[in-house]
Amino acid sequence: MGRNPARGRGPQVFHAAPGLSANARSRNAACRGWTMIELMVAVFVIGVILKISVPLMETTIVNYRLGSAAAAAAAAVQQTRYLAIQSGCYYTIAFTTGSTTYQVQGQASSGTPPVCSSSFTNYPTGGTGLVSWTSGGGINLVASTTLEFGPNGIVGLPPSPSTNPLSPCTPSCTFQLSNGNATKTITVSGVGNVKVTSP
């Protein structure tokens, strides 16, 4: 056998391309880094995104705190009503402007059969009766509100004078919490149904 190339195939000839090869050029382009203009544009875009997103995040957090505070206040109203029903005595819950706490007071019962005292004391007994209704700042009570709960579950405004039966919420009693931008309304019906709405 001869050493001639196979039929149809001539000797392989390789020519060196002038300059860098395509692979070398792409590697060089990938390693060259950013120009000052590209870097300034990137910083500008990031700044615009932060300027838009930070206020939105702050608003979302404050609105979340408002919703949580309203839910806590509504739950406190329901819990105080249950205390009145369970004890068979009258209870009150007071929300005061300028404060982020509510105060629960109730009539103590004693004797057999149990008799409710005519005066109200802090609940739990011996404590201040103050409980926080918000864990975050920026939430305010629009107006001071005190509700009274009868042993039959009826909810109303405290009587005046206190010897009179309470005046049931007809059809409902309301109070509001606000964060300066949004408001939540807690509505309590005369029979103790509680709901939170956004006016």
C-alpha cells in the first residue's frame, strides 16, 4: 500500500488567522470589566429601585401593624364579653386615646349563691388591668371608648349613673384605629358580634 492520501482528500492545510482567535476574543471581552459609565448607570438604576421600593415596604409594614392592632382590639372585646358571661357579673373594657393599652375591669363575685359586687376592680385581680393592643408604633386610637358587657352577653355603653342597666349598642358600637394614612373600624353589635372593616 502506498502512502498517498485517500481519494477525494487532499493534504490538510491549516492557516493561522490574523490576530486573536474567536475564543480568545470572547474571553478577553468577558474579562475586561465595566466602564465608568456602565457602573454609574447601574448605580443609578439601583438607586431608583430603592427609592421606589423602600416607601412601599414602609407603607406595607405600617398597614400590617394597623391590621394586627385592630385584630388584637377585636379579640380583647370578645374575650371580655366571655369573662362577663363566665363570671355572671358585669365587665368593662376601656380604650383610651394617647395610649396603646386597654384596661379590663370586672365585678368580683363572692358568697353562695355568688353575688356580684357593686364596684369594678382591675382584671386580673391585683394587677393594673392594662394590656397592650399593638406591638408597633404609629398606631393611634381615634377616640376613647369604653364598652360594658352584661352576664347575658349583651354589649353596651356603661350606664350613667352606674346603678342603671347598661344601654345596649343599638344597632352597634364602633371605635377606630388609625396609622395616619389608613383607618380600621371595630364594630361591636349589641349581642357581641365583632368585625373589623376598612372604611
